Amino acid sequence: MNNRDVVLAEKGFLDFEVDPALDLFAEIEKLKKEKNAVILAHYYQEPDIQDVADYIGDSLGLAQQASKTDADIIVFAGVHFMAETAKILNPSKKVLLPDLKAGCSLADSAPGHLFKAFREKYPDHIVVSYINCSAEVKALSDIICTSSNAEKVIESIPAGQPIIFAPDKNLGAYINKKTGRNMVLWNGACMVHEIFSLEKITKLKIRHPKAKLIAHPECEDAVLAVADYIGSTTQLLKYTSQDSAHEYIVATETGILHQMQQDSPGKTFIPAPPNNNCACNDCPHMKLNTLEKLYLCMKYEQPELLMDETLREAARKPIDRMLEISRAAGLIGG
């Protein structure tokens, strides 16, 4: 590495060329052993990253794994808020993210300073925030939840206690309907899950009459209303492996289809179509991570996610509360 490369690596700009003859799978396995590193990957990552990961899961499962790992280095193949969560739970460990620009449209929809002002309008409300939010929003929250445990988290709060739910309005509305609550909802949404076209899904169901529509609760209500099953990524995966149907239209990010196909090789999984001609059911942020970037970040231990300690301590309390509720409810991530 020359001086220029050192500076670029320290800033997180890992733009080096990787020898195409290099066996990245073997090199990554070697680096894991040399550095006592663990790779945590979300279901929405590209298949190669899922195949090299030590653990693949949804946000709840990833948070649980991050809270108990004994690795010295956590390599988070996901997006920025997920790596933040790992750092919040592991202040003494080095947390790496293959691409620091891997953000989240949902997290970006709730800037910390605006959410703080919003919360101040409802001083008697408990704040429950979906884990897809920044550390600043987590620090302003009382409890964090994921799509796997949101219903249990809300049910753990006394019925008369008013609640703010942020940042996903679609998940919040779904939980309101499931629990009979009337939570105040922050007006945020995921760019992937809002893009599904009910009209195109309806036409797809006509062409595939035996296919079941399964959907993530971040989808809009019109899509959820016609779904055969609604669940988190882990719940969708489990459902397709245990259900008797052989065809599924999947209304969530397409990365999950890799695990569905591995678990159920004899079944057919069709990505739900977006309302335009782009591949908008692929999260552009998740797909910023590549196997090459994963290798480079492990080799040079950059980009590293760092966090102010005061912010970290404040953000940890609502995450710990979520993990306590999940343990009490017997919930585990996948």
C-alpha cells in the first residue's frame, strides 16, 4: 500500500482493484481466522455475501448475534444503521462496513433533529422506534423494535399508554390494526417496500393462480390487504419452507429469494413487480456492498464505524429493552 492508498483506506474509500484471479471466498475465510472476525449479513445482501457470511438474518437476529459475539472484529454486510447497532452493543470491538455509503431510505426519512422536535409535541407518549433508524433517533426512543417483534413490543406496553411509532408509517399502521392501538405515526417509509404495484401484482396472480402472495409489513396497506401471509424476512422465509404451496410472489427486497431457494429448491419464487420498469425491489443501498468490498474492508480493516460514547450509551438503552422483551417472549431472529 502506498501513502495515497493508506489515506484512502483511512477515509473509507476502498477503491482498489482486486485481482480477478483471486479466490475471494478462500481469502475471506483466511482473513476471518487471522483476525478473529465474524461476518454478519442481512438477507438483502447479494448471494455471494450471504454464502460467505457466518450468520445471515433479519434485524432482530443480527442484533442478537451482535450482542453475544466473541469476535474481535464485526464485519457488517448490511447498511449503516445495522453497523451502528453492532457498535452500540459492542463498544470495545472494531465494527467494519464494506461501504459507508450504504445507507437506508427509511432511516434517512427521520432526521434526528426533526424527530426530536416531533417527540416534544407528545411529552406523555412512549417512543417505540423501528430498528431501521439512526443512532440519534434510537437515543430519543424508549424501546426499539423490529418487524419480527414489533407486535410483542407494543403488547408489552400498558393499553392506556399513548405511543409514538417511528419511522415506518406502514409498519406502524399494520401494528395499529393488529393490536387495536392508535399510535401516533412518523411519516416515513422504505423506498423498496412502497414501490410495489398492486395492479401488476394482480396481473401476476392471474398468470400464476396457484401462487401465494407473501409480503413484508413495510409494504403499503393495499398490498398487505391482498397478501396470503405477512411477516418479517425471517418469518417469510420460515413460512415458505413449511407451507405446502409451490409458488410464491414475494413482496420484499429480492435478496431474500436466495435463501428461500436454498431452503426450498423445489419451489418457485417470483419477485413482486414495482410500479415502474426499474429494478426498484432491489435496495440500492444494500447492493452497494460487494464481495470485493467485503474482502478489502477485512484486509485493511476499513471503513470502520466509530461513534460518540454519550450517543452510544443513550442509544443502547432502548435496544437492551427490546432484547429483554424478545427474550421474555421467546423470540429469536433468523
